Amino acid sequence: MRKFVFTLLQSAILVTFVLPVTSWAKEFTPDFVELAKKLKPSVVNVGTSRTVKPNKQFQRPFGSPFGNDQFQDFFDRFFDEMHPRAYKQRSLGSGFIIDGGYILTNYHVVAGADEIKVTLADKREFPAEIKGLDERLDLALLKINAKEVLPTAKLGDSDDMQVGEWVMAIGNPFGLAETVTVGIVSAKGRVIGSGPYDDYIQTDASINPGNSGGPLFNSSGEVIGINTAIMAGGKGIGFAIPVNMAKSIIPQLKEKGKVTRGWLGVTIQPVTPDLAKSFGLNNEKGALVSGIYPDSPAEKSELKVGDIILEFDGKKIQETSELSRLVAATEIAKTVKIVVLRDIKEVELMVVIGRLKDGSGDVQVEVTMDKMGLIAKELNNDLASRFQIKETTGVVVTEVKTDGFAQVVGITEGDIIKEIDGKKITTLKDYENAIAAHKKGQVIRFLLKRGDSSLYVAATFD
């Protein structure tokens, strides 16, 4: 066994301490065996099924080429077998029991399901009903009826979690029940382009299809995240919703079945280095107001286009995504203090938060018409429908300036920007960073997705 040797000179006496490496390591490494035994009973498998119906009824192209004869029965049977029929589509996910038979999982695990079956760690099966759904956060609350008290998972505090902490994921990857994986918190506050409230925990604990909805535990055995997404083609890169975001909406899911969110009614964009310089700032913090919706709380206050929101309800705004989350979590009709930068001076405003309507945006984030001669926005369901785009995440071109650079090189409205100079673009921040990094006089290259096709466009841009 290897040993570390420490020496200490005290009172002219040389003392040698010998500390085994194994005992030193145990002080810093959780007992994963005991954690797994303790936590697995609170984790469940979520199986769903839904009926998929054919979009169009098959039309028989012709009858027997020999007319109404002995071959007609053969052709009738042949084409009847070719008719598209409804079929059952099944999928598997994970979840965990929080209290009284309530189970937390992902929205995308149960969305559109006709039947939901929950399997406990002891192999007992229960039908489950949906008690609440929140598509924006990708969370769902289920309920099963069991006579006895069920083991529950304790919800921790994701705000206290630090990068580098040990974590354990338990779930149902690829249908392999009760799979345990461990790793660390790789990063916090990740924005992956899935929606306006992105604030993911990144972890290298193995997460795969089927882990969705399962818990991410800390070394104390508390849930600090809900495993939700993986990076396509990436290894050791998984994402979990911070449990504090879930805790804030669970009461509404139980009582109302849906979530009511606050509404400010502004369009904002990131503060780029060039914009910061133009406003006399020495940093890129805050959210720049580029538009205000009619008859919105913002319009009824003294908020103006061109204001940079630095603080909302006592909380500093570092990134535009932070404002979206804070507004959404604010109580309806609450009067909130907002600190903005206007004409190089900080100004305090008061605004009464409204109610976000279904299908609308609370705080819309966009890139205004920039030096590229285009407006880009993060994809949402409304934009996907408007441009008939299959994807629901990414960055889409919503407007192109006449005779601007974008139009000259052939960029059109509805194009999805996949890459700039070989760098992947999944969020508006990716887009802003790529444009800001481009050097004058160099060729700038875009990879665009247009319909079902992809194409490159490139030109020298000054």
C-alpha cells in the first residue's frame, strides 16, 4: 500500500506521520454502495403507450388487371394488408417518488400517452395518472395509489451545489432498470437552447435514453436535479433540471394541474462587447430592452426601449436568460423594483407583474438587426409553426434586411443557422459570440438548414 509521509518540525523534534492513502481517500469519497441501497427504492420506471394513427387513408391504385375474375380476391387481400393501421407506440423513462404517491418525471416522457404504468424497485406495477404538466420546464407530476407508505426521495437545494461535487444518477437507461452511475457536477447554469428557462446542471455521470425524468442525487442522498437531456454524439455530457426550479412549481401542479407564470412583456437581447461600448459600459452584464409589447406591464411602467435591465426584484442580471426565469417565477400582481441603465445612469422603476398567457412569450430574447443584416431568434413552437420547421430548438432567421450582407450571400427568412465558421450554433449567445469573434476582412462561412436540405454560404465581410 502506497503511503504519504508528512514531517513536522516542532520544538526541535522531527516527527514523522504516516497516513495511508486509502483512509485519506475515504474521507472525501461518498459510500456509493450504501447510497445506492438507500436511494434505489424511491426511483421508479415509467412506461407509456400511445396509439399512433395513420395520417392518410391508403387508396388502392387499381384493381385486378384482369378485370372481375378469379384474381380479384387475391388483389383485395393484398391491398387490404397494405392499409396503414393504428399501432401502439411504447417508451420508457424514469421518475422518483416525492410524497404520498406523487412521482416527478419529465414532460416529454409522458406527453401524449394513453396509458402510463409505473414499476417500483420491488417490481410492483401501478397505473398512474397525470396530475400536472409543465411543457416549458419539461416536468410532469404523476400519481399512483398504493395502500402502504412508499419510500420517498428527499429534495435538496440545487443552489448550494458546487461544481466538482459528487453526484449519482439512478434510472432506466435503454430499459435497464435500477442502473446506478456516478460522476461530478461538471458545470452549472448551462443554456442548451431548449427553451426560455434553460438553467441546466451539467454532469459527467452517465445519462442515456431512458434516464429522462430520473433523479440526480448529491452525496447526502438528496435530489438536486432531474435528468433530462444528453448532448447528441457527446460522451460524459448530460443535463439535469435544477430541483429548485421543480420545487417552485410542484404546488401548482398538484392544485391546478398547470403552472401560472409572471409576464413583463419585453423583447430583450444580450449586451455584446460592441453594444456595451456604445452604451458606455465596461462590461456586458444585463439585458438590453429592444422592444415592448402593447398593453403589457412593461408598457404601463416607465420602462423604455434602450434600457439595460441590471437588477430585477433585488437580483442582479448577468445574462438575458436569468431575467426570463426570474420574471416567470414572480407572483402575479406583485409590484417589483427594476434597476435599469439609462443614459449612463442607474434608474429605479416599479412594475406590476402580469399573467403570462398560454402560448405567449413572457420575455422574448432576440438579436436585433445586426451588422449581418438579419434578425435571429431562438426557435419556439410559434416560430416553428410560422416557418414550417420541424425542429423546435436552435437559432432561426426571422427577418433579412434588403441589400444587407445576409441577403447578398443568400440567407433567407426561415433558415436555421447551424454553424458559423465551423462553430455549432444552438443558442443566441452562440450566434453573438461567433459574430463578435469574426475578424474584419476574413471570409465568414454559414452552415444553414433550409427545409430538409443543408447548404453553406460564405463571403468576405468587413
